[in-house]
Amino acid sequence: MENIKEIVESLLGVAESVYEVCEDEIEKARMDGQVRAYREVLSHLN
């Protein structure tokens, strides 16, 4: 289970980084959705 948590944390970090530098509004909205989804998954893993 720890491996899954580490993977999701890593994916969350990447998604947050992409969200911060994204200039396209559609892509930014998509990345916001991914960030929220990864946070939701992490909340269930904790």
C-alpha cells in the first residue's frame, strides 16, 4: 500500500507543477481536475 501512496504523491506533485505553469485555460482546468482527483485518492489511502 505504501508503494501506491508514493506513486499517487508523485503524480500529485507532477500535476501540481504542470498546473502552476500551464497557460492554456482548458489544459489548466483539466490539470485542476487531476490534482483534485489525486488528493481525493490520497485522502482515502491515509
